[in-house]
Amino acid sequence: MDAYRAVVDKRDQRIFLERPIPDATLERILQAGRMTGSSKNREPNRFVVVRERAKVAAIAALGPQARWVAAAAAVVVIVQTERHDYDAGRCAQNMMVVAWGDGVGSCPAHVDETQLGALLRVPAGLHVNRLIAFGYIDPARAMPPRSVARRRLPLDELAHYEQW
Ligand SMILES: Cc1cc2nc3c(=O)[nH]c(=O)nc-3n(C[C@H](O)[C@H](O)[C@H](O)COP(=O)(O)O)c2cc1C
């Protein structure tokens, strides 16, 4: 899959098959996160990888918008040594795009950061950013919830050339 297709065809997935992600594939996903550039190359991002079923379920229970996370094969939580949303977003998207290129679906989710940090024993002074749920998908059930139907604004509404 070329980079364009991996980005343009990627849609967030919330229904996962009960199939583990091989260690080598998970490592490629984490390498994509690791190699992400950051502001002044300060590398604020750290990862907590969760695969234990009970812990994945406990994470899913932390927020009403994250119930579907319970079926994820792996959850990666981005924790930052200093808050920098842009760096976290780049890192998250790189991991999700590489995962998609390897046939693994994903979706970010937001839960209460304080509760998530406590559950994962994140030391004080670090900042829990977002979590990303990863898993193989059944293409026949890959539809998004109606409330977030995959629309995108047309490009001519988004892009301005030479001036606004
Ligand atoms: C920062 C961030 C947080 C998100 N949090 C949630 C969430 O808590 N629950 C959820 O179901 N989707 C969540 N999403 C997924 C968005 O709903 C999704 O990216 C958007 O609807 C586009 O979906 P599509 O890829 O199907 O077009 C989040 C996305 C981002 C970027």
C-alpha cells in the first residue's frame, strides 16, 4: 500500500476481530511512533502498550465514548514527558497509518486522563494524552457509527491558495 492510499483510505475502526496482533507487527507500529519527529526533537512521547484482556476492558470502562475499546487486540496510550498535542497527534497518526498499511485497524479514543493514568500507574509529572485502540477488522463490519459518518469537507472549502 503506498503512503497516499494508507492515509486516504484509512478510516477509524471500532469493531475488532478476536485475533492478536503479532509482536513483529506491533513493533513496527511502535517504531513508527518512535521515529516521529517532534518539536526541537525533544521526543516527549512515551507509550504504554496494553494487551491483557482485563486491563483493556478496564480502560474501555473509563468513558462512554470508549466502550468499543474492550474488543481491541492492543491499546497504546501516549504519555508525554511534556504536554505537546501536536507532537502527540503526529505520533498517533504515524502509528495508525503504519498499522493500516499492515492490515490493522485503529481508532483514537478519549477517556478521563487522570483515571487512565492511575490505572496504568503512570508516574506523577507525566501527562496522559490519548489512547489508540488497534485490532484486525472484518471488512464487512467496518462501518462507522451513524453519528460520525465519514464525511469530509470538499477540498475547495479547505484549501486557499496564495491568500485566504
Ligand atoms: C483526538 C481524537 C479523539 C477521538 N476520540 C474518540 C472517542 O473517544 N470515541 C470514538 O468513538 N471516536 C473517537 N475519535 C474518532 C473520530 O470520531 C474519528 O476520527 C472521526 O469521526 C473520523 O472518522 P472516520 O475515519 O470514520 O472518517 C477520536 C478522534 C480523535 C482525532
